[in-house]
Amino acid sequence: MNIDSMHPPIPMEGAVAHARLLQQQQQSQPQLTAEDQQQQFEQNVQALLGVGQTPLPQAAAAPLGHRDGGGYYDPFAAANAKDVNTSAFLTAVCLNAAVFVVLIGSYEVLRRLFPSVYSAKSSRPRSDSVASVSSKASSSAPAVNINTRTPLGWIPGVCRASWSSVRSAGGLESYMFLRYIRLCFRITLTSSIWGMVILWPVYATGDGGARGWYFLSMANLSQGSTRMWVPTVFMWLQTAYVVFSLNEEYKHYLECRIDFLARGEGKGGASQQYMYSLIVERIPHELRSDQALYDYFNRLFPRKVHSTEVVLNLPDLERESQKRKRVLRRLEKSIVSLEVKGRRPRHVVGRKRIRCCGIESSPIFASFGGKTSADDGDRMPVRGEKVDSISYYSRELDLMNVKVARMQHEKIELAEKGNDSVRASQWISHAIDRVSTAAESRLRRPSEGDEGLITGFGSSSTRRKPLLLCILDRLGIDFISGTINYVQSNIDEVVDSVVGTTMSSTGFVTFRDLSTLACVVKTPLFHKPDVLVVNPAPEPRDIIWENAHVNLAWSRAREGTANVLLGVGAILWSIPVASIQALATADQIANVPGLAWINTLYGGDVAAFVNGYLPVVLLLTIILFLPHVFYAVALHYEDRKTASDVQTSIIGRYFYYQLANVFITVTAGSILDSLSEIVEHPSNILAILGKSLPNVVGYFATFIMTKVLAGLPIVLLRAPALIRMVFIKTFFREKYLTQAELDEAHHPRRHAQIWYGWEYPNLLLVVVVCFVYSCISPIILPVGMCFFLGSWLVYKNQILLVYNPSYESGGRMFPLACHRTLIGLVCGQLTLIGYSILRAGFYQALAMFPLPIVTIKMMGVFKQLYVTPGMCVSVEKAVELDSQAIVQSTFSPDVYRQPVLTEPFPEPQIRRDYTETMDADASGDSGKIV
């Protein structure tokens, strides 16, 4: 159809008249100026993003060029601003400074009184049985020569200590933890310097009329000011510097990680065997024995397998082992009582004991009541009989040794033989036959039978189905059958994990060279991805053996459930945070009967202190409970198999709660104050966010300053370990303690290591706050810099003198912390983009739009370049290392055998001579428990 035919023809003279009419109409319309065009563009962007528009009647009637009188929501109304003002901040600084002096003074006194708490490595006896990360770290001398007598004399020694000393003292994980703190310090230091040089003068000379904190913030710039290009360029430069710094640290991490995988952190074959080992998950039932698993891998890699171990589910043996340890502990207690009192102790069988801080008391009312037991060597005394404690526990220990040894032998024999009905070679042949038969059937008769469905080990027949079965399949019976098979397979996994079978689906394989290990890790072993899942084995000390038998699918399913529930908790996290913001104020306290004077005391100084200090303290308090919840979930609900995996899960979850805390804290006050506005005008929610965003910088400055002046000295003081030691000194006498109890009292393992799940998220919280406010309110950067400088000094001191980690994971938590750092940077970029739009900086927002995309892209680049290569040594490097060293001759087949299966007969541990205590007394500090 001709388009021209759709309209009637216009004569020539009519067309000319029509053109003249259109020209007159265009000339009669008002021409928009450049300013009006700019405003029209801004309104279009606001309409697109739903920012700044209200349905108020005057908005529609307002002229285009008048923005103050009509339809724009003012995001900087002074009536809505709520924050810790500078007066409250200075009051909090003075109080925290006083607290800092008291805490540091207490530390200087207490580190002389309790050397086992504050210089644990230098006070640890040479014969101590506590395992250490490396042979260097287990030395009884401190890693560096630090003057512990001069007040603050430890600071120069800690600062001069080399990085090699840090790694020797704490291992690679502690080393990378301290490197991460230094990385954050470098970022905040550089950003602080250039922020003071560039941003502070620009903001200070602005014409926004802001006061207090906001005199040096973007709030002091007028709407749409061209000066907003300065923070835009600053954010580009800061992003480039952060990416550059992370890239340099990632390079160093990869070098250290490869060196760790190649040589380990210790000496000797036993400490290096885990570098040649794999952990195997989802082992089929046919391979769940040491011999079957060995045959399978030996057929794939002939003469390359050293040993294999399948993890067993041993609740009965573990219970008997715990009973034997309890008997041994009480026998040692009885021997100590004999040495102190000079007479053989007696007790009534079945009387309860109290155990606290690793120390067990004597039986309650041990000398009263009870029937004297007859001296009958053929029977054990029963409950209620009074017996000689040493004879009773010695005899019970002998019986327990025989019982445990018999059970160990039975379980090891079961682990070695397992299910002999199907050998590994048969399982491989059957699996290959199944695949080849199905493929052949599919190629020859694609339209017949069951479409090549694999149904069993021995189903090699190509016989056609009966007609009735084919009809039933077409009616959906095959779907029901498949569903039943799927449910049955999942029931098997549940039975393995809940009911518990002796042979678990987890095992360990040790190879004779690194090149074979590297090939196995990088090569699929079976055509199904969820069968025989292999990864480099963790260090034996890192394994939580009580959870090692849990099925991987069961653990992952519970992990998904926990993530959903914790995600809901993060959404509801606004309830306690908003409550603190609303209730922890002097005005709310003054509403309590009898406390109205708080607002006028000392001219309002007390009220300013409460407003600036109380919300921070309450928020820090509730935050302290979160890691304990995450720890319990990871260990007891998800049944994670390694201590490092537990800490990794805490880092991820705690970080996201901290992130929610930052932004909920930013918005909580405005949501409470402006709830009616949000309900009435939902399109203004982003404007309300913009109003509150710059108005809490004082709160976060007070928050970080409190962590510097009060939080870090508390880390130095080691309050839990100190309280524990004081409690033991107060309520227990040293002469009645066994050697094991003395070791646990002076060097408790729980307090001798860095809990990375607690520490990394605390660092990430501060760095995220710095990123969010680095361009909006750069005054926060120097406060953050002071925090990371203090953290570097405090944690370096603790690593050198105190912490003695019980396992080594090779720095695996460092990439996770760096990844979360980039997430924090993205949050800062998005915050600045949204804030620039609210301040009419539309072109600036467009200029920053690529930043989050580039940062997210760099996450993948870093993972590809550094994280993935650091999971396992490369084949080329492995071949080179195999040609240089031979350590498999020192390997033991029991390294990955469960400890409960290899426990020897225990003997009572006799207390060491008091010579070391006397030497400590001569030096002025015995650390003796009185």
C-alpha cells in the first residue's frame, strides 16, 4: 500500500501556506535558555530515578527555573539533621583519652605481674606439649628482643621487628593478617594526605553555609556546584590507588602461598605430608574402605599413591576415649593429693565433681558417708562405696585401656577392609560398562527403549521394554520412578549424616610426589561432578575430627538454610540499631522519672557526652555477640570440617552484618523521624537517604575514635585471659593442680590464637566507613588512619609475644578479606554517585558510573590471577620441586588417621620439678598461683 494514499492530496499553494503556518507557530513558542535546558535535563534524570519529586500541588505550578519555592524535596533541611556534634565528639575524646591512659597504665603493670598472659611465648616452658605452627614458633624465647621492663619499652622493639620475625612467630596466616592491616593503613594514610590537600580547601571555601563537621564536607557546596568535579576525580584516583595496592599485596600473597605449598611452615616429613595429600568427598559406597580407595587411585595413578584413609563415624569410641581421659585426669589428681598431703586419698564412688577453667575439683563431700569397699580383686566397686582413689582409678584405667585398644583394633580393621563385595577395579569396570552400553544403545536405537537411561552397574542388556511398561512411561510413571530414585539417594545421604554409618563418604589420599597431586586436583576423576570431589587436604591440626565424617551434601544443605535465616536476620538488624539510635539519647533518659536533671547538668556537657558516647558503646556491645552466634552455627549446625573454614564463614557473615550496620545506622534516624513522609511520598525515600547520609559522620568518627582509644588497649589487656588467670589464682591453689591443669591455666589454647572471624570484620567495618565517607566527609580519613596504625602496633605485639596458633591454613583468609574490601569500595562509589545526583551533580554521577563496574571486574581478575593459582601448586613447579627433594620416605600412614584411633595407652603425667618456678622467682616474677 502506498503511504501517500493514506492522506488526501494537498494542492501546491496549500502546502506552501501550511509550511508558513508551522514556521509562525515555532517562532511564537518561547525559547529555552541554556540554564533552562540544564534544569530540564536534571528533571528528566530525577524523574527517571524517582529522586526529588513530590506530588505536592505547588510542584506542578512552580516555574521551571524556580527550584527553591516549589516541587523539590530539600534533602538538607536542618530540622531533620541528627548527628553527634563536635562538642559531643570532643567530650567523648576527653573521656576516651582518660580511659586510654588508665588501660595502658594497667597494661604496663599487669604485664609484669602476669607474664604467662602478656608474654606467653617467653614464659612457655621448653617441655610444653602444646603444638605450634612451626619449629621456629615453638621456641621458648620471644621472636624479638623487646624491653618489657621500661614503660612503653615494648613499642620500639615491636616497630623494629622484621616481617620474617612475624612469619616465624605466627605463621603465614598471621603474617598475611598483619599485611592486611598495613594495606589498610597505607590506603587511609594516602587518602588522608591528599584529602587534606585537595578536598578540604575545596569544601572549606564552599558557599553552602554548613557548620561543624559539615564545614569540610560536600554539604558545604551549593546545589549543582562545579566544584563537585573535585570529589569525582578524587574517587577515580582513590579507586585506582586501592586497586594498585591490592594488586601488589596479591602478588606477595601468591609468592608466599606457593612457597607455603612447596615447603610448608615447618621441618620434617610429618609436617609436610599434608602438602602431598588430598581430601576426597562424596566417596561412593563401593570405595568406602582404605583398600578400595587405594586400589582406585592406584589404578588411575600407578605406583604414585602412598596411603589412603577413610574417615569413620566413631561416636562409641569417642565416648570411651573421653571416659578414659577423665579417669586419667582423676588419677593424676589423686597422685598430686598423695604428694601434697602424704596420705592416700579416698573418695565415694559416684560423687560429683566441679570442673571450671580446665581444673577439676575433688569429689564433693569426699570424706563423708559411703560404705567401705571390700578388698575384692575380681569386681569393681559400685556406686556409694568408699575406695582408695589411686587404686580405683589405676584399675579403671587398665580396664579402659583394654576396652579402647580392642575397639581401636576393630575399627581400624573395618576401615582397611570395608565392603569387600565390590572391589575398586570392579567398580571402575562397571561404571565404564554402564556408560559405554548406554552410549551404544543410544547410537544404535535412539527411538527405542528408555532413551539410554543408565540404571545399574550390571545393566548391559539392550532388550526392549514390554509394551505395557512403555505405555506407563508415556503416562508419567517414569517421572514418578525417577522421583522415587532421587528421594532414595537423598535419604541415603540423610541416613549417613543423621543416623550415621561407620564408613563415611570422606577420605584422605597421600601421594608420593607433588606433580601427581597437582594433576589430580586439576583433573576430573569421574564423569559425574558430584562424585569423588577432591581438594588439597588441610593440615591435620586444622581438622575438626568430630565433624569430619559428615556428608558434604548434608553440610551444604544446612549451610544454605543457615544463609537464608541469617539473611533474614540481617534485614531485621535494623530493629536493634534503630532502637539504639532512638533511645540512647539524653532526651530519652531525661524522660525517666527523676533523671530530668541530665539535660542541664554542667551546662549540658553531660547530655553532650551521653549523646556522643552511649550509642557507640551500646552498638559495640551488641556487635560483640554476633561472632559467637556465627561460630555456633558453623560448628554445630553446619558441621564444618576445619577450624579455618569455620573462621572463614564467620568473616563473610560478620562482614555483611557490619555492612548492614553501616547503612542502617546511616538511615535509622531518618526513617524514625520521616516515616510519615516516606508513607505519604514514597518517591522521596532516596532523597531522605541523601538527607541523612552526610549527617552521621560525627557518629562514625566517635565510633572509630572509641575503637582506637578504648578498643585497642582492651586487645592489649586480653581481658578474658586476664580474668581467667585472676579467677584461677583466687580460687585454686597451685600445689593441688596437676601438670596438665597447670599448662592449661598458664597457656590456654583458646586464648592463644587470633580469632580471624572476629578480627577481620572489625577491620573491614572501619575501612568500609572510610570508603563511604572518603569523598563526602574526608575528615573521617585521619581517624581511620589512626585506627589502622594502632591496630598494626597492637597486633604485631600480640603475634610476636602472645599468640601461638594451633593450626596453619596458609593465608587462605587473606583473599577473602581483600574481596570484601573491594565490596566496601563499591559501596563507597555507589554512595557518592547517589549523593551527587541528590546534589544536582548529574554529569559527575555519569562520570563515576563506570567505577563500580571496573571494581567488580577487578574482583574476577584478582581471583583468576592470584586466588585460583594459590589453591594448589602448578604442575611445572611441582615437577621442579620433586626433582629437588624426596620426603615421602618419612611419611606416615596414620597422619590422617583419626586421633581417637591412634591414641596410645596414656600414662599419668608427673608434675615437673619446681626449678623453673624458682628461677622465675629469682627474676622477680614467678607467675605462681597461690
